[in-house]
Amino acid sequence: MSFQELYSFSPATRAFWAKTNQAVLTLMILFSQLFAIFAFATCGGYSGQLRVSVDCVNKTDSNLSIGIDFAYPFRLHQVSFYAPLCEGKRQERLFLTGDYSSSAEFFVTIAVFAFLYSLLATVVYIFFQNKYRENNRGPLIDFIVTVVFSFMWLVSSSAWAKGLSDVKVATDPDEVLLLMSACKLQANKCGSVHGPMWSGLNTSVVFGFLNFVLWAGNIWFVFKETGWHKSAQRYPAGSSDKQTSALNQKPYNRGSFEQSGGFGAQGDLGQQSSYGQADGYAAGGPTSFANQM
Ligand SMILES: *[C@@H]1O[C@H](CO)[C@@H](O)[C@H](O)[C@H]1NC(C)=O
Ligand SMILES: *[C@@H]1O[C@H](CO)[C@@H](O)[C@H](O)[C@H]1NC(C)=O
């Protein structure tokens, strides 16, 4: 007797897996909130500083500690600072280069909206479970929104990862020194004191991609809440005996084990939909093995 035969026929077990799916979905949406907060807090709350020194031939003109502060949203072309010209007390006003606000703001916006949506979803999952199921409208909207958000997380995290690498170049002390006229003269000695700390922003990119993975995972659990899960199983029809047995189980199917078992039994990866595969990874791995043995 296989794993799936053991577990799939009892309505009580079916209800158990349906409940498990809800519980997993609620848990994942709670994690989505937390991860979204990490993403927008680390990016939106960032401020950094670099420090350079200009050591003039005439030491009295030197400034050995020029601090340059910048912060979210990284409109670096608006960040100005004064550098000595090494000609008496005269100074020049300089600006950093580049404007990376679009990718940074896009990332933070997606994170904030993802947070708000998952907050709403948590309330609905916990307090309005029946309304959510009514006419299947809740799961359907939830499914579409989840797909859109996971796509947006991927796009905004990639854009922000690119933006961050550009910000790192533009605020590299060695790059900043190239802007100063005094440093173009060999006689004056220019150097970096310290560069900005990047750990916060690196974390924001990591959390961006973690959010993508989390939301992409959510797609599967929300998908199971829609009715499509059951009807979708009719289509990958083969002709083996095991196939038939998998189809016979269909009316009972609610959770994931039955379906993945059916697919696993076919032993045909080509026939699996991407959802079927996701299911296989999520829960069906051991089942497939059981069937093959
Ligand atoms: C050096 O530059 C900083 C600005 O970064 C300024 O506050 C400070 O007064 C300057 N020091 C001298 C000696 O000019
Ligand atoms: C250095 O600067 C001081 C005052 O700014 C000036 O009096 C002096 O002549 C300068 N020395 C040289 C070698 O330029």
C-alpha cells in the first residue's frame, strides 16, 4: 500500500490537509509581512557617509577630513560638499554624480504595498475565512495579486540590485577624489579615509529576493485554495493503470499529496505542469519514491 493510498481516502484527512494548507498560507503571509518590513526599512532608512582627505602642498590649506553624507533615495547629483582648492583658503563646491532614486523608490514602494497587502490578507485569512471562500472570488483575486507581487518583487529587486551597484561605484572614495580639481595636481596628496557601510543595503537586496521566493511559494498555496487545482488534474491524462488509479482518486483530492502521488506514479516529468512540480517539491517527494518502489 502506497503512502498516498494510506492517506488520501478519508474525508477527515482531506479536511486536515485543507486546514494545513490554510495554516501554511497564513504562516507564509505572516513571513511576507516581516520580510517586506525588513526590505523597505533597510533600504528606505539608509544613510551613509564617506570620508576623504586632501593634503595640499601648503599644509595650511589642507582638509584631512571631508565628510560626504548621502541617504535614501540616492539622488546623488543633489549631494554637495566642499573641497579645498589648495590655493589659499579657497574651496570649490562639488556634487556627487547620478540619480538612483527610481530603482530605490520602486523597490520601497513594492515592499510597502506588499506589506499592506499581506496585512490585509492575514486579516482576511484569520477573520473572514468564509467570506474569502464565497464564490471562490477571494482565492481567485488572491491568486492573481500574489502572482503580480512575486513578479514585482523579482523586477524591483533586480532593478534595485543594479541601482545599488551603481551607487557603490558613485560613492567610492576613489571615484569622488577624481571630481576634485586639487587632486588633479600630483603635488597634492588625496586619499580615502573610509567608504560607506553597505551592510544595510546589501541586506535590503537579499530580502528583496527572499521576498520573491516567498511570494512565488505563496502562489502554490493560494492556487490550491482556488478550485482550479482539482480540475487541472484531468488534463495531464496518460494511459497507464496507475494513471487510472490516480484519476479515481480525483473526487477526493483536496490536499497536495494525492495529486503529487498521481503525477509521481506516472513517472513522466514531461507531463507535469509547473505547479505539479512545485507540489512534488513541496510535499510529494517521498510519495513519488514510495510509488516507484
Ligand atoms: C573640512 O571639510 C568639512 C566638510 O566636510 C568642514 O566641515 C570642515 O570645516 C573643513 N575643515 C577645514 C579645516 O576647512
Ligand atoms: C601657504 O599659505 C599661506 C596662507 O594661506 C601663505 O601665506 C603662504 O605663502 C603659502 N605658502 C606657499 C608655499 O604657497
